[in-house]
Amino acid sequence: MNKNILIIPGDGIGQEVTTWGKQALEAVARKYGHVFSFDEAIMGHTAIEATGNPLPDETLEKAKASDAILFGAIGHAKYDNDPSAKVRPEQGLLKIRKELGLYANLRPILLFDELLEASSLKPEVLRGTDILFFRELTGDVYFGEKTRSDDNTFASDLMNYHRYEVERIARKAYEAARTRNKKLCSVDKANVLETSRLWRDVVQEIAREYPDVETEHMFIDNAAMQLVKNPKKFDVVLTANLFGDILTDEASQIAGSMGMLASASIGDGTGFFEPIHGSAHDIAGQNKANPLASILSAALMLDIAFGLQEEAKAVTQAVADTLKAGWRTGDIANANTSATHILGTNEMGAKVLEYLR
Ligand code: IPM
Ligand code: MN
């Protein structure tokens, strides 16, 4: 198979982790006889520094022309404490999601048994958890009109949804539920928000097309609580952009660390594969970041963008083997991990490649 893959490292630890996602793809190409060619482009703070624009036209053109994109992370501490900055790294990510029509963000909560002890939750609560989040990604309060009064005493972000936006993500989530445990939980705040009442209306309608899938509707506050109380009860979770952003960071603690979770953003065209973690400037450039989320994002690309299920499984298995052998980055180590088994980004990435070969 011949594919053109665009790497967008982005900011902070993005460069360090995408190196390993890319090397996993190269190893797969060698092992299975595929031809993957790579190009690279800038986005976020890195792109602002170089061009003044968080998403340069050249990056967008390369993205549209590629078969799949592997992205690292975005953001810089300098903007977090400067709410008046008009040009911000995150705008690059939001714009590329919109431009590529990436309305469905799939975030699997993949729990490796070896990491049961890495979580702050009890192993018996976690064991057996397998959740697939469908987060809507191009609508909601993320993209509604934003205003701030000139005298700086009022601000507003408009939360809105169109029926078609809910329909298309709901269908994707139901299709996935069919291939899994046939349970779908739609999360909203329909007791308060009009957008959520539309959301619930539409999901109830789509649910009728999937009578074999058991549907539950849950309020976001309750879902946030149930997720740590009894995560096993969830299979597919379908939710809006902002709720999904928050719930999946919470759910990352089920998997042990933000450094473990990969995601796939898909829609009408080129797919975009990225860890759910941020740019982690506090550890950037120190060879400390966990490369597994990027490597697992590469596995999602193989599976979802290219339909290479066997190759994707081989990558996930190599990660499992690495963990089974006791190798850990700092974020997933615990009191029982011997110091000699705690690795840096590069050493951890290299271990996975050893198992992959
Ligand atoms: C994520 C991130 C982004 C989001 C930020 C960086 C804009 O937190 O992908 O979850 O909120 O969608
Ligand atoms: Mn997030």
C-alpha cells in the first residue's frame, strides 16, 4: 500500500513524541511491505513564531493533499496567562479541524492490565473497562460567535448545534456500538441547555434506526461521577465538543495517564490522528514525555485511515509487550517500578520498536 502521511509535530513535547509515532509507521511499512512517504508541516506556537499564523496556508494545503495526518500537541504557557492575546496556538488546531471537516473525534479508553496500578483509582474498579468516546469536534461553544465588550465587563461564547451535526456523529457512534457491546450512552445537559434538548431529540430519533443497540441518556454532571464510580458500565459514549473534551481528560486516569491516550479525528476527508494530551511545556525537550499515545495514534491511523487492521494490532501488541516487560515512562511508573525500568521518551520508543520488529 502507498500512502502519503503528513507529520505536524506542533508545540512542546509534540516533536519528541511524533518522532516515535512516525518510526512506528516506518517499522510497519518495512515489516509489511508498504510504502509510506512522509512530509512535515508547522502549526501552533511554532507556526506563530515562524509566520505569525497558527495555521499557515502551506500547512493546510499539505494536510488536504495527504492521506492521513499524525499530529503531536499544541499550546504554549505564554498564552495561558495572557487572555488578551488575539493570535493563539489553539486557533491552528481548531481551524484545521473545521477545514478538514473532522467532526468525529474517537477517543478509545484503552486499558492495559499492566497499568492497573498506575491509576489513582482502585484496580477492581478499573479492570475490564473498555470505553470508546465519540466527541463531536467541529461545533458547540468551541465555534459559536465570541464577543467581549470594549470596556471589558462582558463576554459571551455562543453554544449552538444544527440537527445535521448531531445526526452525523450519532450515526458514527451507533455504527461503532454495533461492532462492540451494543450499548451507547449519550451525554448532555438537557435539563438546562436548549442545545442539549435538540441533541437528545436527534439521538432518540437515530436510536430508532439501531434497535439492536441499547441507548441510555445521561446528564454530564452524573456522567462525570459515574465514570470514576463504575467505568465498566460504559461502552460507547456519545457527547458534544466541550463535554467530550472534559470527560476524556477525566477518563484518561482510567488508563493511567494522559500519556497513554490516542485519538482519531475523522469526517469527510483526510483523517487526523493525535494524542489527547497537551504540549506539556514543563517537560518539553527533557526526554521525559510518554511516546505511547503518539505510537497508539499511529496504530489508529493504520486501522481507521488505511484499513490495515493486522498492522494496527501489531503496533498495539508491541506497546502491550513493552508494558508487560515492565518498561515505564515516569508518568506511568509507580512505587513498585524499579528505577532501572523507568525510561525516557527515546528509550521507551526504541523498546516498542524492538517488540514491533
Ligand atoms: C484536545 C485539546 C484541544 C481541545 C485544545 C488544545 C484546543 O484540549 O484536543 O482535547 O480543547 O479540543
Ligand atoms: Mn482536551
